[in-house]
Amino acid sequence: MNAPSLSVPERGLILLIGVALLASGGLLYLARDRQPSAVRSEPVVLENVVIVRPTFHDARKVDLNTAAVEDLVRLPGIGEVLAGRIIAYREEHGRFTSVEGIVAVNGIGPKVLEEIRELVTIAGEEEEAPGGQ
């Protein structure tokens, strides 16, 4: 028994539908039963490559003596609790006389100081003598 013959317009329509399905990704995906072979790779070692970790902060420096909680929490390593401690310390002991003085706040050590040093300031710090509270 012979299959019915399609006219030229019918064959064109079927071809057009096939191309449309292929272009839209609507064709069937036939999964394979076999597992893909393991890919062996060697570590890539690059010399003289510098990795820059982006920081997302406001370009303005935060003044430790006037900053609100919202300003302080934008600093790396400073959450709401530490921001509250900074403000409480400032209210109890007075103004900071240097950026380094922030290590007197409970929970802020040399590591946090180094992370925030370039992001904070003390208004008028340049005129005052070094040292802190």
C-alpha cells in the first residue's frame, strides 16, 4: 500500500512547521541512557593575576563621630549590633579622636579596623594629634 502523496503546498507547510519548532527549541529532547564520561581537568595556574574584590559602599567617608546606625551598617564587618555599640560608646565616652580609637568598642578589633580604615574618618582628624580613645 502506498502512502498518500502530499502536494507541494502541504510539504511546504510541514517543512515550515518543522523549521519553526527547531528555531523555537520546541523539538523533542531525546535523553541518552548512558552516563557522560568523566571530564578530567588540570587546575589553571595564572601568574601575575590580581583578583579585585569589589566593594559596594558610598564614596563618602563615614564620620565615626556623627554617623547614624544606617551609615555604620554600610561598612564591612559592621552590623546593627556593632553600630549600636559604636554609638553607645560615643555617647558614654565622647568623641573619637582618631579612627584607631574605634578598637576600644567591644567587638571591634584590628581586623575590622583594617577593613573599614579607608572608609571612615574623624572630622578634623588631620589637625589633631595621632592617638585615640
